[in-house]
Amino acid sequence: EAMAPKLVQDIYKLFWFRLNVQEPVVQPTLFEKNIKIDPNIMNGNWDDDDGDINQLRVGICYFPLIGRDLASPNRKVFTVAKVFSRVTNESDEEV
């Protein structure tokens, strides 16, 4: 419990001060639930060699994707998003 205030301060410093003073300005992006997993911009509890990556969806995004120009083809990713994945079937129903 004694570490909680310090942890909150460190997270606040990271997302408020450090990201706002970057040049060029970086964008933090959290992914919504049920978005398809993209291993190029997400990291999680799946095996990259697994052929079933198309059946994985975002369950919880617990750390944002940080980069610049994320909507363009020339995007620059500084930190990939950290997500917990979940398996779905063809009709997007959770298995």
C-alpha cells in the first residue's frame, strides 16, 4: 500500500509530462475490446508461430500503443500495446 501513491505519480509523469514534451508529439492509443490482434503493434499471451492468430481478439488492453502518425502507413511505433487476448470463433463469439 505504501508504494501505491508513488506508482500513481510515476504513471502520471509518464503519460502527462514525458509524452507531451516529445518532439514530434507522440500518441498513446488504447485498443477497444474485440479488435483483431495485430502482432506488429500488440504484444500479449499468444504464440507468434500459432496459426490461429486470426481467431484472437483483444480482451483487455492494459498498456497503450505509443507512437507517432499511427493512422498513416509511415507510422513510427515506440512501444507496442500490451493486451490480454481471448479466442473467438468465426461468428465472433467468445469460446
